[in-house]
Amino acid sequence: MEDVKTVCKNNICSTYARLPVLFVRGEGCRLWDETGKEYLDFLAGIAVCNLGHSHPEITQVLCEQAGKLVHVSNLFFTEPQARLAAELIRLSFADKVFFANSGAEANEAAIKLARKYSRDRYGPGRFHVITMKDSFHGRTLATLSATGQEKVHKGFEPLVEGFTFVDFNSIEAIESALSDKTCAVLIEPIQGEGGINLARPGYLAELRSFCRKHDLLLIFDEVQVGMGRTGTLFAYEQEGVAPDIMTLAKALGNGLPIGAMLASDEVAQAFVPGTHASTFGGTPLITAAALRVLQIISQPAFLQKVRESGSYLQQCLKELQARHSVMKEIRGRGLIVGVELTLPGQKLVEACLQKGLIINCTHDTVLRFVPPLIVEKQQIDRCVEILDGVFLEEPA
């Protein structure tokens, strides 16, 4: 067969600036390319493979379920879907779940639900959603319209009407944007694609109070930061602030395509048969695997280890910062950590890849570290060792 990279270039739409590596195998926090070269993975498919690659329990569940039932229409009931929904509800604020195939689809469902709930309750005309500058909510036409980054909008104008962007961490900015058309506020508790920006202490609680005062729905996009990434199962638990709607995806399937929109009973009642659907949403194969993912990640001891590993990673990076002035700021929570640089970071990402470390750069100058949550201290040490060498070799 023709070289795989050439086949991809000739036959797949060029929507990704792919790095010149062909991966063929993974295990835990490691990947191997077609030459047998080993890589330490601190990207995890962009916060997706939280249990690492080829987790044996997830593989076993997939094989067993594939031998029983892969797919039926959502016109019927299946046990894996029911069990996953019940467990998500048991572990969260929510009363109802809608299953989709991705984070963008989960956010699309959240936006539709917010609009439908508001129309049912207040009548037409109240459909605007306030979102944050530097946010990222997906690539569908509605979710890119909700994304507060012009580079994502470019070429797809006119955008879907009804989204207003305000400064992250500013209640005053939200208040200024409020109108009689506003129905909801959509926010990531930590902005991932926007540069690993954390909500300041107390901000989410203030936002919760603001939304209650003005009868607005509060939507948390936890597609990147949910499922244990911050050291609690859901990021909102860090502040003790529950939303009305929350979206999950990425790590929920540990690499399998699944998204979920969770909502309170009151809000979820706006969805009735015919208002929303997904052919493959919640298929038994994927929900069976996702249930096992959720069961593993939600264990208190597992989450405690995430917090310890995250603290250790930040400590090691801060020690490295003392030796390299190019490292401007380190920020994060749990195992989502960003290193803001004084220069663009893509060349450093490529240099790390050459040395066997996989990270990426977001928002042009922020190195993002989102390793599998099972990462060990010696692997963190190795990551920092490689990064140290790259900083020494690359010109500032």
C-alpha cells in the first residue's frame, strides 16, 4: 500500500496541520510510531484518553459488548445507555441526560435546550446566549458562533445570530451585555483552547447568583475539564457551584466518540419527542465502555492521585521556570496545566516531539499539558527533563 501519510494528504480534507508522525500502537502514557520509536504522551488526544491508551478493562468491555449488541435505534431501550445515564445523574447535579457523539454536539444540544426552555417559559424573542472571549465550544455552525475566537469564525460568516462575547472573569461585563433577549450564559470553568485560563476564586459563585437573579440558565462546558481532569470528577465541584446544564465529551469515552448534555429536571422538560435527536447518540457499544470509564475515574482514590500528580507537575514546572526566562507563567488545576511563554510555542512543540514528548500549543504562546490521568511521577520527571533540554537548545 502507498505510504499512509501520502494517502492521507491525497484523500482527506486538509483541516488539520498534521505533524509528520504515524502512530500505530499505544499503551498507558506511551505511543509508538511505525518505526518503533517510543513517545511520552502528555496530550492524551487533547484531554481524551484519561485512562491512557489501550486500557485493558475498557478493551474487555468493548469486546464483550460488541459480541452482544452494537447498535439499535433510540426508538428502543438499551441497558448500557440506561446504566450510564443513571450513574452520571447519581454523580452530578443533573436529573436528565441527552447522549450525542462529540463535545460540539453536546454543546449544540445545550444551546437548543436553553432556547427551547426560554421560549416555552417566556415566549419568542428571548434566545441570546452570553459567552466568553477566548472560549471554544465546537465547530458546528452554532457552536463556532458561540466560540469567542475570531480565527474560528473566519470564512463562515454570517454566524448564527444570538451570541454575545464578554471578558472572562468579569461579572460587570456580563451585566453590561444583558438584555431582554438574553436566555443563558455559557462558560468553560477553565478555558482550554483559550490558553488554560482559570475562573478566578468566587467568579462561578457570583455568576450563579447573577443568573438566578435575572432568570438566566447557567451552562458549563466541561468537555475538556470534566471527567476527573481537574482532580474532581467535574470541574464545577471545585467551587461548589452547580449549573443548570453541563456538557461532557472527550474523556467520557476514553477515545470513543460520545458526548453528553446533562440538565436539571425543570430545564430538561423542554425537550420532548421530536425536539432533538441523534442516530448514534448513546449506542450500546459506546455507553458500555463509557460506564466503565466513569466507574474507574469517579473513585475517590483515583481522583486523589490526579490532584497529587497535578501538584507535582506544577511544582516541577515551577522549578524549571526558575532556570528559563521564556516561561512567563504556569497555571492550571489538576492535570490540565498551561505554561505561557514569552514567544510562540509551536517550534518548541515540534522540538519536544523530536525528543519523544507529545504536548501542544494553544492560543499561540501557551504550552498545554494534559497527560492521561494515570501518569506516574517518573513520567512527569521525564517530561520536564525533555522540556528543559528543548529550552536550552531553542533560541529565546
